[in-house]
Amino acid sequence: MSVFTSTRPAPTRPAPPPTGSAVTRPPTVTVVVPTRNEERNLPHVFARMPRDVDEVIVVDGGSVDRTVAVARELWPTAIVLQQTRTGKGNALACGFAAATSDIVVMIDADGSTDPAEIPGFVAALLAGADFAKGSRFRSGGGSHDITPLRRLGNEGLNGMVNLLFGTRFTDLCYGYNAFWRGVLPTLDLPDPAATAPGHGGKLWGDGFEIETLINVRVATSGLRIAEVPSVEHLRIHGESNLDTVRDGTRVLRTILHEFGRRVRHRRRAGSRTPVTVTEG
């Protein structure tokens, strides 16, 4: 596990549960699972879920199979929501807004991220991190799914973020993360209740660029980040909605937008005006 902070002075961090003799309980954990036609994958995902997880939130994106029914059958206490717009980013924002636990974990529903790794992410947070970032490229991590083109793209985008923002990420475009729920205001994600222009429209941050947006905003806020080795598995059933070129372009646009956002915020010292960008 590698720990780093950005070069910007850290703000007041969200306080973890009390430590030492003051401990009264372990932290509670919410797992947010975005879904869309994942009926056949959910049995594997829920079978690997630690039994002591306190809250599971399934955010469905209009599945036409039995995804919702299967989720309720497999995890009867799961909270099932319908996302308010489209895209993985919006699904995650909806789930984060509904989470009630101390720690929030984001995983995929296709079997590519292993819920059995959740204790490692929680341990990183308990050790002092504000944000635990999964990495396929740390010792102990790996990927059975990444293609040479995606690996090359990830390396290029990862290097750009490290250069522009002074970070030391090893795996920018991986969506297995966990954080203290108090970090949420720092992420400043698009409001799940906001209306996007046009039929089926998105706000910027509603798509696959969400992981990059979250990672950059956490790093530029001076929060303590721990990279946790993680193994990415092949999707079990169905086809991914990820398009290497299209979504890689969205990630690039996100990096450039966030760099500009950072410059503007520095010019407006002390300003906390939220920035909402409509997809163009």
C-alpha cells in the first residue's frame, strides 16, 4: 500500500471513528453497486460480499432483465434505487447521496471488482487515509481484463494527471475506491436531482469519467490517499458499456477541465462556488 498527499495544504479532514480506548464500535460500511442488466453477474458479486457489510445500495440504470429482483432476492436488506439520469457517474452520485455509513465503497456489478477485497480498503482508511484508491499496478494487484490499448491509454492519462496535479497515482482509470463519507462534499459531484438538458442528457461527471473526476478532486483537496493493490477480473457475463476511444476522450477532457477548474479556484481564493459543466 502506498500513501501520498497532494502538494496543496490539507483542509480539515473528515474525522474517522474515535481510536484507542475511546473505541466504541467499528466503522459502518456502505457498498454502492451501479447496475444495468447484471442479473447473471449479481449472484457472484453478492456471494463474494463480506457478510458484515452494513448497507448495500444497488442503483439501477433501467435494467430490462431481472437485475432488481435478483438483487432483492440475494440481499434482502439492499436499498434499490433508480438513477436519476444516465451513466455510471450519475448512478454512483445517487448511491453516495443515499449512503448512511461511516465508509462508502464503490464497486462494479459485473464481477470485475472483487468484494472480498473490501476489508483491505477499510484497513487503509482505518490506518489514516481519507481515500483508499484501488490499483491494478501496485505489487499484489493485477488485471485479467485490460487490453494493450487500454493499458497504454491509462499510462498516458495517468502520467498527465501526475504531471499537472503533482500526484503519484499508479492507476488513474480504475473504479474500485473507498472513502470516509465525510469526503463527499469535497467531491462536489453533479447533483442527482439536477435536470440535464435534452432527452436522456448528462451533466459532466455522469459518465465513465467519474473515476478520474473523483481521483483528481480528492488529490487536489490535499486529502490523504492510500493506493490499495487490487486484482481486476474479467466480466463474467454480458458486454461492457465502456468504449476505449470514446471514454478515453472523456477522461482526457475531464483532466483538462479539472486543471482549468483548479486554476480558476486559485484565482478566486476562498471561493466555494460549485462548478457544474453540461456535456457538450
